Amino acid sequence: MTSIFDQGLEPVGANHSVLSPIDFIERTASVYPDYPAVIHGAIRYTWGQTYERCRRLASALSSRGIGRGDTVAAMLPNIPAMVECHFGVPMIGAVLNTLNVRLDAEAIAFMLEHAEAKVVVADREFGGVVRDAVSRLDSKPLVIDVDDPEYGEGIQMSDLDYEAFLQEGDPEFQWNLPENEWDAISLNYTSGTTGNPKGVVYHHRGAYLNSLGNQAVWSMGQHPVYLWTLPMFHCNGWCFPWTVTAMAGTHVCLRRVDPEKILQLIRDHQVTHMCGAPIVLNALLNVPESAKAGIDHEVKAMTAGAAPPAQVIGAIEEMGIAITHVYGLTEVYGPVTVCAWKAEWDEKTLDERATIKARQGVRYHTLAGTMVGDPSTMEPVPNDGKTIGEIFLRGNTVMKGYLKNPKATEEAFRGGWFHTGDLAVWHEDGYMEIKDRLKDIIISGGENISTIEVEDTLYRHPAVLEAAVVARPDAKWGETPCAFITLKPEASEVSEEDLIDFCRERLARFKVPKTIVFTDLPKTSTGKIQKFVLRDQAKELD
């Protein structure tokens, strides 16, 4: 049924435009052409120069026949070329596939073939892996060699040098927004710890919205100085290549996570913002005290990837780094919920504040809905802080779906929500708090045990550097908690019984680990602890 507001009020060119984050760079470069855009070692680019380089990249790719719907893969660390790919590739309607630089040739070859990549832009550090991966393909992509002066010699993969390739392009190239904001802008593969990874497809509208969602929840003003401690290959750097550009900020590049280097760059460039998994924050806590000195300005850090232990949050804030805790997944463009802070919480003790900040919180402005619900009935659980349900999400910042995998896409969207697989409780104030992954919850004697709760307790012990808890089969109880622990290098001798006694003082008896294993924790290529490996090890324990 139409109304008077539908008559003669159709969208036209004057009042309707496609939403795309690639439009941010045109605005920033026109308004702030001489402002700093990129810092990388001795390299300095302004926004005018960066925009020109992005247009050259788009033009050069176009002249090689690359266009709408073609995949351009990037095997790059956090360097200027990676920032440029986030604009130059989608400027011609192509799709950017950022490859995880820690993967082996077999995994990379699968992704290149599955994505039907036409081009691979790769840093020489990964030359051996890329050449091996490409050699396995029947259809060979064009390989562009990036020779980063901050790395050194490396293995040359191609006679086509990235800087020379840019010179093929027109700095005044006339690019266009996509005709449809639902067009794909990027492709991100899941970690694939079981079976082949799935290809998550983002669209221009979602990338645009989540970029501005980041700015909104972080109150990120104009001209932030952003340090790239988060890999740009991971969920397109949580959309921050686009966010920082929208705010006319400065991208401070960092090839690899080095805690002392991070602190040095914060001091040297007056860094205001950075992102990273809890493991990055933990690393900052364990550098020598001398390396922590000299930071005399406010630094904001956004963390996600796993529920950070309250102890870690409290300790990092004592260093003068303010933590914002967010939550998301590859399938939702990175972070989409935030532990939105309330002024009344400032009066609480440090431990109380840290415990609150460990919650995953409430939805971004740009996400349409969140629910903690029963995965069978799809009904919401009560807001009692106790009843566990699965986190469900929906809105414009949920992926288009999985590339070439309609069955997995349909299952992920069952019931009109995206199924995260994360288990949480809903507090009275509507804030979510993750208790576990659906596959990680321990059921002991009929009682549910949150591995995250046990891990959080273990992290409070001063000798514990890393902790991971999994289920160990038990003839009497069905399952019992088994903790795998990495101690701090400087820690004094700590026994299994010491940690068990520590947990007994702080946890219900049935939640206390029955087994402690001291070891280095296995991790995925993105730094996540591989609990499936630990579960297998727990099954084999005598």
C-alpha cells in the first residue's frame, strides 16, 4: 500500500548514492591533502600522495584487464602497499582478498584457487611461500613483487615490481563507486582449524557502516594517529584502513608485533589509538620497565579476539592505556559490539572496572540487533546474568555469505539471525558476557563450566603468562577441567598443586581444574590458542 510519501519521491541521483568506504579517501585527500597519511620507517606520505598512489594502482590493474568481480589477493604485512590495496582494488570493482601471512603454501594455494585470484600482490618476506603456492595452481595469477625497504632483500617472486607497476597507472585515474552497494568489496577466509577455510564475503555498504561504527563507539575524533598492531589481513584490519582514512588520521605501519617497538612508536609519533588481541596487551605488560617509560599522553587500545582476562585489562590500564573491549567475528566485518562505558562505573575499584570491561557489551550503532538465545528454540534467554545461550547477530554488517558454499551460508543464517557459536549470558542491563564457545563448554557431573571463567582465575596468579582450559574425559564426572599453563619467564617455581589451591580459593569446587599441564600453548596463524589440539592432548593424558 502506498502513501502520499511514496508519490513523486523516488530516489534519484540528487538524493541517493551508493555507500562505500572507498569514497572516504577522495574526501580526505581533497580536504587535507598535505596532512600526514602514512608513516613507515623513513617513508612519509601525505593524503594527497596516498590518494594518487591508490589511483595509480587502480589504473594499472585496470589496464591489465582487472575489473568488477575479479579477485586481487594481497600477501602483505602492515605496510603502505596494504593500505593502498584497500582503496585501489575496490576502485575498479575488484575484490580484495587479504591473505593471512602466517599460512603455509598449501593453505594459500587453496585460497587463491577457490577465490579464482587474478592477481597476487606479495611482500618478499613471503616470497618462498607465494612461489610454492602459485606453482600448485593450474591458472597462474599475475604476481606483483613488493620490495619493502624495512624488510631487506627477501625472495623476489616476480620481475614486476610494485613501485614500477604503480608508475604504469594514471594518477588522475577516474574511478567510480560500484553501481550496487551490495557488490563485494573484500574476501576474508576463516582460520580453517577443521577442514578447509570458508571464504567470507563483505559488501561495500557493510564495510562503510562498520568503518563509521568503529569511529562512533570509540569517539574517534579528527586526525587520530593509529598504530597498526592489528594485522590488516584480519577482517580487513577490523575495517580500520577505512575508518582511519575517513577521519583523516595517520596510519603508522608496523611489519610485525614487537612489544618494545610498539612502545617506541607510541612515544615517537604520539600514537593515540591501536587495536589488538589480548595476547598483544599481555606482551606489553611483560617488557622491561624501562621500555614502558616516557609515554605521557593518552593512548586508547581496542581489544577483542577472545575475552581478555580482567587481570590483563586492569594491569594495562595501570600503564596509562585505556581499554575499550569489543566483540565480533570474521563474518561480521570484525567488531560489532562494545562494552560501552558508563560514568558511574568510574567510581568502582580497578578490579571491579576490569571485570565489567571484560564483557562483550551491547551492539554497535550500525548493527541492527543482538540476542542471547536458545539455539534450538531461537527464543531469548532471561537477562539474569546466569542463563547461558548462544549469541545471535543481524544487520547490514553481517557478511553476504560464504563464497561458493550455500549450505554453510544457509545454516549460518538459520532463523533470520547469524549464529556465532559463542555462548554468553545476558545481564540485567542488556550487556552480553561470553562464557565459552559452543564447542568448548565443559559439562562435569551435569554442571556447565565456563572455561573462560576458569582461565580468568588462573590469569590472576602472578606467575601465569598464558592459560587455556579444556575438557578432559573423566569416568566419574564425564568431563573435568584441564588447564594448560605457560609461566612467565621470571616466575619462581610453581607447582600443579599451587595453582589448584589458588583456584580453590576463588572458584566453586567443581570448577577447579583437576589437571594442570605446564607447556607452551599451540596457536593458530592469527594468534588464537588452538583448543582442539589441547583437547586431543587432554584425552591422551594418563
